[in-house]
Amino acid sequence: MGRKVSVAEPILGDAERENIAEVLESGRFVQGPFVEQFEAKWADYVGVNHAVAVTNGTVAIQLALNALGVEPGDEVVVPSLTFGSTATAVVHQGGVPVFGDIDRELYTLDHRDLERCVSDRTAAIMPVHLYGQPAAMDEIREFADSRDIAVVEDAAQAHGAKYKGERVGSIGDVGCFSFYATKNITSGEGGMVTTDDDELAAEIRSLRNHGLVDRDTHEKVGYNYRMSELHAAVGAKQVERLSDFNAKRRRISEQLADELSDLDWLEPVTVPDHVEHAYFWAPFEVQTDVIGLSGKEVWRRLKEQGVETRHRYDRPLYEQPAFVEHEGFNSEFPWSENDADHDYSSMSLPNVEDVVGKMLGLPNHPGLEEEDIDYVIETVREFDPKA
């Protein structure tokens, strides 16, 4: 095989290496100046009063739900098309995921399905800004506010995305980010919780550090979810590069959409005028009935030709065994704490089932050369389903 184009690639430079060297020389590895610097830069970038650094994005969601008071059996509405940690973080907090359908054009949580999803046990609604596309936050926020339900933004795939001029992570009560190696920016591993609420921020800071309020007092049963200085040293410098990274992602993604627009088997996503897409993916929907192949088969064959693509979420979350079989913690907890049945095996949501398994993300990371982009376009245009 000739050229190989990767779908994701962390981009690090001398500045990140210098920060890491400074940590190694200092001998301070946990909750030091780089964590504080990363938090301050991220809060300023998102446009919130507080950013709290934690070990990963899943933990960020769990701590947000904990600080909001989610208790065993409380329900949290989540979309059915997303990575599993959105829902497993709910279970880790003792909550019960309630799966909503998706907007057919945006692929994010459908606000029109929320009425079906809520009950007197609903504690939060968690839209996911999937692939870097902001959810319909005005409608979700209005619905939640009218019922006094918290909104937790899962922005793990949407660093820098904007909705009507506001950065995601600043629109809900709490925002949750991941800095995993393949994200728009990375700290290797890591997460961040954003909020304007002083009390929530203080609670999350305590919970991430064993529930301590001083060196000797565990006010609550907390966790060891602190971010290391090494991770923060990388993340603090990456924030400064995010705008440039996203500009290149946007340019590549829009170029791909434009030059592949005439293919009848590959449909680019709709991006409303009022949003700024972060393009964690350069997302396309495979028209499986036209090409006669599944999304998984297209993914495999393109990979064989040297073009690596993203292809995830082949099953709705409500079909995943952990949820169908109510496997919480070697038992049916937390579902057993709730009188509602939550028989996921009987669920059928039309929009998610129309989409699931069809999504493909073409390479769009900032490390791509023009020759790589040209090769992706050429390979996709010449793709032969009969080969």
C-alpha cells in the first residue's frame, strides 16, 4: 500500500516539551501552577467564571452530576447516538440514563423528544455536541428552564464550537470537556468542567480531591480525580493553539464537503448559519441504499486504500448490553432505585435508527499536508463498491 492518511494525530511542539521539562525539574506533579494556568486559560477561552481540571471527560460529567445533586435513581436524559461514556457517567453517579432521539439533520439530542423523556425523577438533560456540532441549545435550555431541570453540556467533541456567538460549555449550567489524545486539543488524558456557578465550582474542586475542604477535613466522600501537572503542562500550551487548529479543521472539512458534494452515496452534514462547527469529525453520512455497502464496509475498504476514517456508534446506546441487561455495579443498581421500568430492549427511536452505522468522518486534522487532502478526495471519488 502506498500513502497512508491518518484520521487523527496529536500535534505537539517545543512549547509543550518545555513545559513538561519544567514540571520534571520542579518535582511537583499534582495540582500545581500548570493546572491553575490551564484552568484559567480554558475559563477565559470558553467565557465562564470557572474551569475545573480533572482526569478525563467521563469524570467531568460524573462530578458535574454529583455537584448538581443527582442521587441514586434520578434520571438524566441523554441522546442515543454518542460515545458510551455519556451514559456510563450517569450510571457511575447512580443515575439512570433516559435515551432521547436525535435531530435528523444535526445528529444531536432532539428537543422535540424531550417531553416523552422527562418524569418527576428527571434531574438533568445532557445534550452532546456530537462531531463538533452544537445542539439546539435555545430550545433545550427553554424546555429545561421551564421545568427547573439542569442542563449539562457534553462538549467532549466540540472544543471552540459556537452557538449563536456563545462558546459551547458556557450555555448550560455546566459544561464538560475531554482532552483525550484525538481531540481538537489534547493534554494526553484530561478533562475540564466549566460553569459560572461559584458554589458548583467549589463543590467540584472538593469532590475531585477526596472531598477535602482543607488538609484534614473530608466533608464528603470524594474521589481522586485530579489532573496531573504533566497533563496540564501540555494542555495549557495547547489552548493557545486551538483557534489555529480549528481554522485548519474547518478549511479541510469544508473543502472535503465541497469537492465530494456531487457523490450520490456520501452526504455532508448540515451546518446551520447560527453555529460555528468545531469539526472534531469531518462528518458524512453514507447513503447505504445507494452504494449497497454498510458504513462499516466503507470504513474498512477506505482503510485498505490508505485512508483512515472515523466510524463509531454502530448501535444506539439503548441496544448496548450494559444498559439492556441493566448491568450497573454487578447488580441492577441504579435502575433498582427507580420505580420506572426502563426496558431499553423495547425501545425504537426512528431518527437514530435511520442514522446509526452510517456516519463516517474523513481525515481533517491540522497535521495534514495538501497532498494528504488531495489523496483523500481522489480515493473517495474513485471508491468502487464492487472492488
